[in-house]
Amino acid sequence: MTTSPIPHPAAAVTPLPLVVILHSRQPLTTDPAVTFDPVRWETVVLTDAETDPVVREDAPGEAPAVRRAPREGWAEAIRELAGDRPVQIVTNDEYCLISCAELRAEFGLPARHPAQPAHYIDKVLMKERLAAAGVRVPRFLALDEVLDDSQGAGVPDPETLTELVSARIGGPVVAKPRREANSRGVSILRTREELRDWLAGHRGERGWQIEEYLDGTFHHVNGLVRDGATAPVQTGTYLGPLLDLPSGRRLGGWTVPHDSELARRAHALNHDVVAALGGEGAFVVHTEFAVTGDDELVVVEVAGRAPGALVSELARLHAGLNLEEVNLALQAGLPVPEPHPTGTEAAWVWIPVMPGERYRHTPDTKSERLVHVRQAARQTHTGTSGAIGVSVLLWHTDPDVLAVDVRTAATAAWCGA
């Protein structure tokens, strides 16, 4: 007589640690699975956006799991998701940085964000600290201060404010929200009449600042900040101001060789920026600056996170690491690669598709490239203004070849009726 072996009970499966990626308005541009290996981590995106996608359309990889909850319920949602498991809370969304720092503290996680995140978020606080440290910034006026000074006297009329702005800043000027990102709400006011009309339309509103319009070339510089030390990653030049895509402007930029004088000066500037705004923690710093006709470097914006567009991917090609992946890894306390010159220069261009147009043609280039035609351009665009139609990534070891291809991408007819 034979007997069957008694089956052993299945071995208990240990739940994976949880990573919660906070999202609100800026979608992820990378695959979270690259940073957080699915064999070792469970990853969930927690968002307060009701329907907006949490991952950009051209991002690689599979869509991550998503939990939607109002921001005031995020702590409860994280507890429910994590249970008894270890948890990490990270973000690359400008609109979640402060919440992420607060939640990390609530859950007993080490501080990774700047000790004072507002220094990297509030454009007025940012410029005040930079100017106090001797870093050149545009002349500016915080409209909140004007309203506070007029307590009891009523809100200044647009003509009076126009005189004040003209006296302090001159013209043209740029109106910006104090706490926004991705050029949201930014207006270039080139004439006195445009300024007066803008002030009339925003009379009494708080949260605005007006600054000097800079006439020059625009650039960015990126670094890794770890406990006060800033490691240089890359410097880049923009195709032009990051505005007016809805009106048909093409946006883009390219890397600057590591050994160039501009890169040297930019990284020195970034070091001064971090020293002024605070370098505690572990994060990516992204500084945008203008080079004026007098060869002066003027800081325009700073972010304590990885940059948008395709700049993070440019860094992978140019310096061996993707800035968004690294920023998320730093917050979670994971090891990150050290930046190093790869010998490759890279560029990105966003081509708008205008109403009545669709994608028609990809021009020839000598550089290697990755072209993504977005949903807005796959069929005739029915919107009322321009939208991103084609996303173009270019790379080559010869910067002169790349420069020719950038000009081609920036001028060729990609879309048409």
C-alpha cells in the first residue's frame, strides 16, 4: 500500500515595502519601475487630481497603480495602503513638495527635501534670499507688499501701480504667480498699456509678482544636492523662452559641453544658489538663468526637483543619469549613479500642432533620435489653440551635427492641414 505525501503548507509571502509617489499637476516622465524594482517594491501613485493622467503620454513603461484621494486624506490613504509594511513617500511634483516633506516627517522618515521648501517654490522668497547672498536676480516687486502697504488706504488704482512698477523695474516686465510652475500664469507685458490693463484685470489679487524682463539667452543648470554639497550634472541652452506654445512657438533646448566656459560658470552659479536657498537633504536642483548682453548670469527660476520637458532624459544621455529617476531615488535613500561625461550631446524639441492640423512628416536628421507623435496630432487637432503634437529627442557625439539637426527640427514642417 502506498500513501501520498502530505502537502506542505505554502510558505508565507512577505509583503513588499511600499513606495508612494505623490502627484497633483506635474505627471511623471519616467517609468517608476526603473527606480523602484518591482521585485523589491510595490509602487503606488497617490494623486489629488480627479482625472488627469499621472504619467506623461510619452513616458516609457507600464502605467503604475494609482490611488486617487483628496490631499487632506493622503495620510490616511498611505496608512491604509501600507498597513504594517515599511513605506517611502516621494515626489517630483512641484505642487507636492511641501506635502511630501510634511508626510515624510509624520511617518518618521528622514528629511530629504530642502529644510525650507518654500525657498525653492515661492519666487519672491527665492529672489530675496538670492539677492541677499549676492546672486543676481531680476528686479522685482511683490504685489502682496504693495497691498499690505496700502492697508486702510484702499487698493491702489491701476495707474498708480503702473507708475510704481515703471519706477522700480522699468519695462518691459514679466508678471508671474509667486507659486506656480511650468510657466503657468506667466505674461510678458511689453508696453505701459499692457501693464496697466494687466494690473486692472488683477486688481487687489494676492500671490503675484512683477519682475524685470531679461533680454538675453536662456539656460539651465542641474546638480545633485546631498547634505549641502552640489555635484554638477549638466548645463543646457533653451531654444527660446518656455512660453507661447499654444500660439505656435516651438520649445526645446540642448546640452552644453561639460568642459565649456558656460558650463563652468553655470555650475559655480548653482553652487551659490544652493548655498543661499539651503542645501540640507538629498534632491536635484534645477536653476534657470539668463546670460545678458553684458555677459552677466541672472537667475530667473530655481526648483528643488528634477526638471520637466525632456531635460531629465538629456542628462541620461549626456551625464549618465536620468534626473527624475535620481530625484526619486535620493528621497527614498537609494544609491544613485555619479554623473560623468558620456561624450554625447543631446537635445529636445516640442512641436505644437495647431487647430486644423495633424502630424504629417518627420524630417531627416543625422543624429540618433526618438520621435513620439502625441495623441493631439495623430488626428486633426480640434482644440482652440496649439498643443504638444510631436516630442523629439536627438543625440550625437558631435555638437555641430546636433546643432544642425536642432535647427532642422525647430523649423521643419512636422504638422499641417
